[in-house]
Amino acid sequence: MRFSAAAAALLAVAIVAVSMAEQAPQPQQAPAAQNPAGGPPGGPGGQPHQFPPPTNLKVLPKDLNGQQVRDIMEGWSGQLGVHCDTCHTADPGKVGPNGRPRLNFPDDSKPEKNAARLMYTMTRKINDDYISMVDMDHGKDAHEDHDDHKVTCGTCHRGHRHPEEFVAPREHEGPRGPKE
């Protein structure tokens, strides 16, 4: 049961991340007739999209800018195999340039968003309080960089919204009786 609680917590973190990535408005695409080459929004040489400052950050650092939050959310989205609407509600009456409803990123009404926050908090605590104390090289290098060994949403989820149950390979199932 402990694994299930940990998996649920990690899922929550990932969902929060995904939801925060969608906090920024979607870039507007130029109509095909005006942008036949399929170049960047705004045409060739168009300005990069500016993401508004995030609001309602509860577990992520409050000094992050909109682009940083979006990058974090996109990472979590990929690690969980979900989209922004997993954690974020549609904003009634607001439609994006892609014809889909715009999302209300500050809204906390979806339980998945709070689950993601919990999962993010769990992974941060695991990394700060436990992984950071493990001697990954068993004394071989005193200044080991623990960033290479951090727990992420993908550690458990591996691209799935809900982590699949781990089944040990037969050769690692545990002790066996004496050979006959």
C-alpha cells in the first residue's frame, strides 16, 4: 500500500506541473493563407510568444516567470502522458485560436491539480531529504552531483497518467527453496 500512496503523490505532482504549463495562453497561429510556409506564429521572424506571469502558485517558487512555469508543465505533461486539461478547467466563453476552449489556469476546482501539487511536494522532499543523503558512488567521488539521480514524475509514471504496477522479473522474485 505504501507504493500506491507514493505513486498517487507522484501523480499529483505531475498533474500540477502539467496544469501549470498550460497556464500560459496558446500562441496564435497565422491563417494558412497568410502563412503558407508554416513558419513561426506571426510570420517569418515573428516575436517569440510571451507568457504572462503565473498566478496562484502554491508549491512552485513564486519568482518563476511564465516561460519557466510553462517549461516545467510541459516536462511534467510528457512524463505523465497527459494534457493541460487534465488539471485545468475550461474558461467558459473563451476560445483559443485553435478553436478549443482556453483554460483557467488559476482555478483550483479539479482534484487532479491538488494531487499534482502533492506529488510535486513529495518528489521535492524525496530529493532534498533522502536522495541528497545517499552516497551514489559509494565513497568513490566525494562531490557527487545528485542531480543525475533525482526522482521525477517520470521515475514512476514513465509516460502514463497512472503508474503501472511493477512486477519483478522472475530471477528477482526473492528467495527460493533449496535446489533439488
